[in-house]
Amino acid sequence: MLYIILILFVITGAFLLLNFRIRFQIGHGRRLLFVGLGRSGPQFDYAAGVGRIKLCGLNIRTFALGEKAEAVPKKKPPKPRDLAKKKKKPSRKRSLRDMAGVLPAVLKAVWLWFISLLKAVAIEELEGEIEAGFDSPDLTGTAFGYYQAAIAAVPGVASRVRFTPDWTGPSFAGSARGSVALPLYKIAGRTIQMIFRLPLRDLIKLAIGKKRGGQDGKQRS
């Protein structure tokens, strides 16, 4: 039993060390998107119209994008006599006041969880080149000014994303490639923190509801 627990602990630890990864490449006739764990997961090649399932970087299955899934047979609707056999569960109510009471705390916990995940994201690769122009030089200059302000706020992006204004007229051309990763153990840790921030007692009461004609799930005597 001890060996089984140890093996499960090692497998869980190795799994949590994997990275949830998103990789993309746009431009020069390529439109690739990969979403998966480590080097395993689906990769979509929109330029070629095919998708690939990868396992540790190796292709194990190729499929055409947009192919229709097999039709699932519909279940027959239950007969009236079968419905009559089912026991009727007592109806419960959930007031809007109770929902509104827990909503601010839930939104705050989810927002903090989302921000913490963004901070934990690691940029593995980011390169981009954009050459664009608008109908008037004024608009092109405004867009270039926004670009300058953005790279001043995030200096690390200046050497990775380059914007070249086209003063001659409206145009757009560019390419980009990037890869971002988020370790699963950070997702698990941030999620546990979010759970402890939630008003769990109030959410449980809200999920159970109140019986109609009773209070807090208890019938009136």
C-alpha cells in the first residue's frame, strides 16, 4: 500500500510540473495554433485545413478541420407512465437577495484568481512584425504613437514586436509567432486560494435552497 501511495504521489507531482502551453504562428502562409500540456495536445493548421493530435511532439492522428462528427442517436423520450413512477422532489427556492449577497465576494475571488494566473504566465517566445497604414497620415501617426506608448510601458516587448508605419496609404502586412506557458501546479495553487476566498457556507446554502413554505431547508412543523 505504501508503494502504491508513493507511486501516485510521484505521478501527481510529475503531472503538476507540466506546462499548459499555447503556441501560435501567423504569417508567410502559415496559421498554426497549438493548445496542450507540454508537447502533447491538438495542433490546428488553418492554412492547410488539417489538425494533428500530438503526443510528446509526435503526430499520432491527423484529421481535416471542419469534418462533421458522427451523429449521436437520440434517446427515446420517457413514457408518461415512467415519469409517473419517479418521485417528485420538493421544490426549492433561491431568492435574488441571497444571490446578490454572495455575488460581490464571488466576483472578487474570481478576479483575483484571474489576475494571479496572468502574473504566473511565462512568455517563452514572442516575435512580431507589423507594417500598417491608414487612409490619412494622421491616423497612421496616432497608431504609431500608441505603439510607442505601449513599448514604453512594457520595455521587454520593444525588441520582440516591431511596428513599421506605412505613410503612403492604407495597408496591412505582418507576421507573428509566440508561445506562452503556465505550470499546472500554479493553476492548482491559485485555484485553491480562490476556493478559500469564496463564501463557501453561503454558496452551499444557496445551492441547497429553501423549501417552499419552509426556512433554510426545514419544513414548518
